[in-house]
Amino acid sequence: MAGVTAVDASLLAALDKLVLERLDDGAFVVRGQPPPWFLRLGIPPPRREAPLPIDSALPFLEVFLPEAERAWPTEGRIAQSDSWTQMTDDGEALHLEATALRVGSSRLLVVTRSDALLHERRRVLQRARELRLLHEALSREVERKDVLVHCIVHDLSGPLNSLLGALSLLQEQPLPERSGALAGVALKAALRQRELIREILDTFAAEGAALDAASGDLAEVADLRVTVAQVVEALLPMACSRGVRLEGPPALVDGPPWSVVGEERRLARVISNLVENALRFTAARGAVRVLVHDEPGWARVAVEDEGPGVSPSIAPHLFQKFAHGRDPGAGSGLGLYGARIAVERWGGAIGHEPRPEGGARFWLRLRRAGAAGGARGAGTHGEAQRE
């Protein structure tokens, strides 16, 4: 036994391993003292250098031999068998595994009991089954919640649409000054209520899409140039009514398309949310600026306002669900959360940072279409990035 010493074989036997050496004539002999479990298989104790008939002693090894033959010619190469079960004389099931390797000139099979490994595998499989059942239960619960939310929103939308129609018609009537003012207040409140309902629907849609990996928007492409221009144009009346100057990026008006990864309608909603928030917190005669910058593989949009800024105690929670930012009465606390869910789903990032001149800067980075491999290193909504 030139490759493996008696000490080696005895040590392996003490570790409950059976060591078999393949001879030149194809027979196997046991090296060292066989472990106790081997003697319980009903096999006569092997005599020194006597061949072991593995077809009757360990029949599974016959199946494993072709793979072992491929491993033996190269020292350091190892082949591992599947687990198999063999019964002892007293009816106990032994779970065994074999390893084929070459040590020096010796071609060895080391047979090991794998009860602990088998139990661990069974435990992992059982845990996987439990997690699958839990996932299915959670999926059903989420589905029930979505149905409930959509039913509630639908029931709210019906009467609200009637109110909006009635208030719009009422404002067209010749009303006394005070009554006209009250009708205007009611109409604005109803319009705001409609926006809150849209935020709720957008947020639940974004959450559902983020959980559904198979329905990702990574194939969707939007023209950032057109989207930003449309958002600025749509919000100009709101800015004028507040006495705020809304400035868009003029360089984008006639330029080539800025194709980014994202769904156009939802991207417009994200940018609108940022601009509306900036207008809401900017005093009359102030300015809100929408800036767009080109970066290698990315496009960056920033919305800057001249408002009071974001409190340091609130800033870390801005993009969490039901966070209200600077004014708890401003909205549902879902707008920024929904924006983060959508942008991160497209592989981008969104965040906030204070402006040195005062006010706040909200930014988002989107991957340029065709540069999708340009890195997931967009960062998270907690990082601050300067213009």
C-alpha cells in the first residue's frame, strides 16, 4: 500500500469511514480497521488482503465505479457519489456516500455514513416546503388586500366624480362672491382627493409590479426629453396660480431623444410628484427649476426649490410609506414612496439633498437605454449626489 499508510487508514476508520483500495486486477481490499457499521451489514469480517466482493457487500458502488474510474487517473481529482441506503442485519437503515480519489499510487474509495447530511437535507427541504406554503398564503393575502383596496377606491371614485361635476357646473353659475369662493375651495379639495386616490392606485400598482419579477419594465423605454417638457408644461398653470416661477431645461426642447429605461406614464407621474411638491413648498415670487444632466450611461433629473428645506429628522424617512415630508397635511405620504418603488424597479435611484443656497433638491437617476449593463451602481435613495 504505497499511497496510503496503515495509520491513514486506521485514522479514517476511527472517523467512521471505510477505506477500500482498487487493485490492478480490479478487486477491492479493505485498508485499516473497518468501522463498526460495516460489520453490521452481515458481511464476514474481511481478511487482510482478501478481496471484498462489493457487488454483494456494497452493491451501489457498482453504479458509481464508472465515475470513480474517471477520477482515479489524476491525483487530486475527486468524484462524489449520490447517497444511498443500505439495511443492516438488525433492520437499521444506513445512509452512505462514497468518495473516489487517488493518493500516490493508491486508487481509493472512502465510504462514509451520511445520516447527519441526509437529515440536514430533509430539514432544508421541509423548510423550503414551509416557506413555499407561507409564500402562497402571503400571496393570497396580498391579492385579497389589492381587491379590497381597489373596491374601496372604486366606491370612493363614484361619488367623487359626481361632486367634481356638480362643483364644476356650480362655478360656472353667477354666484355671490362668498359662495363662489366656497365653491372654489370645495372644488380644489375634491381635485386633491382625486389626486390622493390616484396616488393610492399608483403605489399599489408599483408595489405589485416590484414583487412580480417576471413583469419588470426593463424593456420599457421612455423619452426623458419629451416627458420632462410635458410635465413642466402641464404644471405651469399650478405654478402661476401660486405665483411661483417654474423653469424647465430649455436645451431639451428641440434636441434628440433621451431614451431611458422606464415606463413613460409612470415616469411622468414620478417627475410630476417631485415638481408638485416643490411648488407646494415654494413661496410666491420664488422659483422651481427642473434640471436634466447627461452622465455616462445615465440621465439625471433634479428638481430644485426655494422652500424651507427638509428637516434633518424627516429626511431619512422621506421615501418610506406614509412619510409626510415637510408638511403632515400635504398628502397621503405615498407619492415619494411610490416614486422610489418605480425608479428602483427600473434599476435607477432617487434621493434628496439640501441646497447650499437654501431649499431642497430632489433627484433621480435613470439608466440610458442601451446602457443597461452600465451598472447597478446607481446607489440608493439615501445617498447625496451634487449637481
